[in-house]
Amino acid sequence: MTDDARIPVGLSLGVHRDAALARAAEHVAHAWREFDTARDTETSPTPELLALLRQPLPEGPADILATLDSAAEVLDASLAQARPRFFAFIGSSGLEIGALADLLAHTYDTNLAVDARAATQLEWQTVGWLAAFLGFPAQAGTFTSGGTISNMTALASAREAAVPGARHRGLAGVRPTMYCSREAHHSITRAAEMLGIGGAQVRGIDIDDGRRMRPDLLRAALAEDLAEGCTPIAIVATAGTTLTGAVDPLYELADIAEEFGVWLHIDGAYGIPAAATAGAAHLFAGLERADSVTIDCHKWMFVPKACSAVLVRDTRALTSTFSHDEAYMPHEGGQFNAVDITLEYSRPFRALKLWLAFAVHGAAAVRGAIARNREQAELLYDLASARPALEVLAHRPQLSIVPVRHRNRGCTDIDAHNAALCSALQRDGRVYVSPAIIDGTTWLRPCFTNFRTADDDVRVLVAVIEELGAQCDTLH
Ligand SMILES: Cc1ncc(COP(=O)(O)O)c(C=O)c1O
């Protein structure tokens, strides 16, 4: 027995379980209440907290409740993407039902490597729901840790389709190439590097005025490479670029993929959920013709990280790439295991959070939240366009990213000014934005992917940018 009833013995929380769960629930409820409205400043770690974070490995037990409080304090002093005025990168929202799903899933510690019975059925059902939500005719799909791994999974399948047997023999004697917009996410190049295609073999196709891949240049690049004896592995269309939210012309790219007999993958990690909304569906026409699609549910489907999915038109695309027989992973009744369609072995039950989100809120509520984020992007574009000190891109936002630049009278270096302004905004803490370089110039790049963000938060964003932007002399 220990002296203090709150100190655990062994590795079970034992008699302290209920108290620990109640304390954790208090912290969760506090965080959710806080996220309902924005706070006026970011907190930073106190000296006491920093001292705690320098402590060496503890050998013995500690007070559970106090230690849970410390963990909550660490979280409170960290950047939280779930806050309504976090506009940086492509944030996630920590959807409440999704957070509860994670607690449940991790409690059971279900492993989706093999047939986990009901959990496996639920994963397949969720793949079906996601496909129906997007309007993509998926025969199969799998949940992964993120867009990077979903893209890698899809492109491994594309490689096997273009060069059957490549997984065994490699790519000796083949000159593989891949095609994407020059503003595609770096995970495409990374996949080419990892799959033996070679990062230098990725053709970054130039873009049009709306920053979309130009089909005429894609066709020319394919024709030239084929004439040189190259083997195209895939065309990767981006449905929502990370920089500005541009959606490549999917229908025209699908025509070209068909004409040349090349795999069409859509990297919709960020933007493809908008395909489910009436206002944006037209941007995604042709999506149903792709061979594979990446969607990050931890971005614009609001669930907590990490939850991405890759969907394929034909199950064999995945099985021919990933299936294998190992003595420690037998196949029961001729069925494939989850590891026969994924890159990962041990795999947490990621599908549960999306399943619960759909089941509890319904698809219409998810669509509604995506549509509201798009309206907020439109609102920011309109507000910024009307302000003399603010500059926006010539074209309206296609999805929910709205690059904005501040111009100050008398300020000669606008790029240095906006870089300094971005740092000042992050220090100030009322809003959080990240910078971006567009055509060599520095911009603030707000992105709306949070169901908690309200229109007033957009107005505050503009006001704070103008307020801090006006202090040119002290910024740089
Ligand atoms: C278009 C696109 N693809 C892929 C990724 C990578 O996704 P993840 O960070 O989930 O690996 C991102 C991330 O922002 C993205 O915007």
C-alpha cells in the first residue's frame, strides 16, 4: 500500500479509475467550453511547467490527479488547432464526438491489422459512407495516418498497375515518370522518392490563372516522355492545393488519363470534402473517374488527427500491391487481411471517429459546416478587398484558403513587412495565421477548416491584421 490513496500501484489505475476518469472529463469539458469562444491571448508555459518538463525519468508513482492536471496544463500552453481563431496551415478541429471515439477506441486498443470482427465491418462501412459522401465509386479503401501515407499507398498501387511485378523486381530498366501541378503537396514527390520512381522524375506541370494544373501542358509532357521511352506511373490531380486551395480540372485530367492509359490519383487530402456540398460540387466534376482518391478526415471532415483515407475504384489495385502470405499472418477462409490492402501492420481503429461523426451528426451537418467555412472564406475575401491597406489574389477563393497581404504607406519592403506581421500576429495571440510565399512574395494565408469558427472571428482577423499591420516601424 502507498501512503497516498491517489498514488497508483502497478500499472492499473485500480480504485482510482473513477476519480481519474472524472478529472479527465473535467479537463475535456473545460477545453470544449473554452473552444466555444475565442480567447484574447495564447497562454505560454509557466516557469513551473517548464521546470516540470525538464524532470528526469520518474522511477516511482505520482499523484494521478495532480499529474493529469499537469498534462492538461501542457495542452493549455500549446498551440491548439481546435480554437476558433486558429487559421494557420490546414487546421483540424478536434470534433468532440471524434475525441470521445478516440478514447473508446484506445481503451479497447483494437488492432485493425487482421480481421477484428465488428471493428473491421465498421471500417468497411465507413469507407462506403465516405465514398457515398464524396460521390466516388470506391470498391475498397483503408484508413491511414495521413495524406502522406494515403498518397503513398495510392501511388504504390499506380506503380504496380503501370509496371506489374515492380513490387518484386523493382524498376530496373524502366524510366518511370509522374505528373502533378507544380503546386502539388510535397508528399507526392516524397512518394516518388520512396517508391523508387525518383523525385526528379516528377513533372511539375505549370498552372493557369486560377493556379490549376494546365491540361495542355500535361498532354505535351506525357507525349514527350512517351516518345523518349518513359513509363508514366500516374497523373496526380490536386483537389485543393495547400498553398491557395486550387482544384485542378479533374474532368479534363481524367480525359487525358484515359487517352494515355495512365492512372489518375486525386490528392484531395484538404479539399475534396467540399465535393459533397452543393455550392462547390461543380469544381470536382470528373472525380468519379479517378482510380484513387486521398481524403484527410482530420482536415475538413473535422475529426481529430490522425485520420486519413485512401479510396480505390478497384479492390485489386490494393491487393495486387500489398497482399502477402506470412506464417504469422495466416489468411482465414481465403479472405484478405487488412494488411493485404495497407502499408501499415498494427493499425488503430481510426474509422470509429468518422463513423460516430456521421452517425451522431448526420452527413447534412458535416456538409453544412464545410459550406459555412467556404462562406467565411468569401467573407474574408470581400472584407479584405474593400480595405485599402489589404491586398488579395485576383481570383476569388475556390475553397477556403484566402491569402491576404498588408500594405503600409511608407513601408518599402512589403514582403519583410508581411513576414514580420505574421510573427507579430502569432506573438499577439488573438488570431493565429501562418505565412506563405506565392510567386516569390510573402502573404498571410488564413485557411478555414474549423466548425467552431464564426463570421465574427473573420471580422476580428481583419481588424487585428489592420491594427498590427499599421505598426510598421515596430514590426521590422
Ligand atoms: C494537398 C495535401 N496533400 C497531402 C498532405 C499531407 O497530409 P498529412 O499532413 O495528413 O500527411 C497535405 C497536408 O496539408 C495536403 O494539403
